[in-house]
Amino acid sequence: MAEKVTRRLSVYIPLSKRHLKPIERIKKLARKRKCSINDLVVEAIIEYIKREERKRARKGTSRKKAGR
């Protein structure tokens, strides 16, 4: 049987962002989608990483073209 490995990540909500009520909003969204808060957070992180990687890839491509 494969061993399950989990990693933990704690998120600190800065005082300057608390007025946006991120915890309350994500709890509400999780209830609507009938999934866990953790699932939503992991999905958001993965989507963010993909978006940033695409941005970096485009920047790298445009630099190569400009250097020609």
C-alpha cells in the first residue's frame, strides 16, 4: 500500500487584507461547491503557479526574439 505524504502550509492573512474577509468568503464558496476549503486553496495555488509560469515563459520568449 502506498504511503500518503502530506505537506502543510499555514497562511497568514495580513491586517491590511482582513477587511476583504478572505476566510469567510472561501468558507462560503466551499459550502456552495460542496468541497473542502483545502481543496479550493490548493486549486487556487496551482492555478496561480500555472499563470505565473506562462507569464515567465512568454517573457523569456520575447527576450529571445528581441535579442535577434
